[in-house]
Amino acid sequence: MALAEEKPSSSVVRLYDHIKDRAISFSFKPGERINEVDLAKKLGASRTPLREALNRLTAEGLLTFERGRGFFCRDLKPREIFELYQLRSTLEVASARLACELATDDELNAVKKFLVETGSDRGALSSEKLVEFDEIFHEHIVSFTRNSEMARVLKNVNERIKFFRWIDMDNRRNDTQHEHRNILQAICARDADKAGELMQRHITCRLDQITAAVKEGYARIYMGTEGLD
């Protein structure tokens, strides 16, 4: 279907998805001003749906806006990322504890099956793919809370820290699957205290670790390290 024939809502979704991918991966450079006219031409879009998509991404914290200047790619701020990790930890520890109470045996067995299916040949997988698997595991756990708001907030946090998790995964690819199995085992045993403790240990990221990841992130962005294009 030609863009001119698209419904306004479908055009916004298409633009939103495309620009979100670029914002998450820092295809736009940190602090870079987004040229709306140029972007509209490149994407074959009109300004109205483009502006709607940009506003939505700004509301979600993936872009920033300055009155009179326009839209910008967000900066790499270690403190902000640290606070997002703190929020993620709070959400996921609570989710693990609630899952001990609310998850059904069938639901937990489905997660066990998922871990088995994604547990082999992890050394050959990209960090992006491993983070995708990691997010699926954690989204399963939060879904057991039956709380759509917790799931929504976690999804937003994951998108805002995804770039840094790609970097972090390079150093943790051999640990995450084992940690997931231990967390799930505690939930299956309905041991809320242990599940919460293991989840917190699994997620907690110190400010110095994040600062180092930010430095690595700048190197990847500006030196074009393969795998994050």
C-alpha cells in the first residue's frame, strides 16, 4: 500500500516503530537534533504523523524536546540509567514475589520449556538476541502478577535501557540463563523471599558499572562497533 493511501493511524505506527528502533540503538547520535523536514523526506511521510510519532517517543523517554528548538536524541546519562535500573529492580522483585502466589503450574512449566528451548548454543548468539530472550523471560514473570500497569512500565524501562543491556550482555552471556533457572526454581517452590532475593541480585547494576557501559556505548556509537548498527 502506498504511503498516500495509508490511514493516519497506520502511518503513525509505521513511523513510530521505525524511529523507536533508531532511538533505542542510538542510530541518532546522543544529543543530536532531529531534522523533521529531512526525516520526513527520507521516510516518505507528511509532517503531521511524523510529529505525532515524535511526540509519543518523547513521552516515553526515548527522545527529548526543547521548546523553540525541536526534538533531540536523548543523552547518555549514567545517573538516569542507574535510576531506571533501580526502578526495574523494584518492579521485578515485586513481580517475582507475586508470581510465587499467583502463577499457575502450567504457566511456570511454559517458562521452563522456554528456558530449555533457548538454553543451547548461547555463545553463538548475538547480544541483541540474548537480550531479547532475557526480556521474554522477565515479561513472563511480570505477567504472572496480573497487573497490566506493572507490565507496561517494565516494557518502557526495558526499551530505555536496551542499548546498555546489549553492552552488559557481552559480559554476562554465560551467567543469565543459570540465574533465570534459579529464579524460576524458587518461584516454582513458592519461596517468595528467595525468589525476590535472587531477582534483585540478578538485576542490580552499580553506578560504576553503568558509567563504564556508557563509555563503551560512546565508543560503539562513534566508532561504529559492529553489532549495534
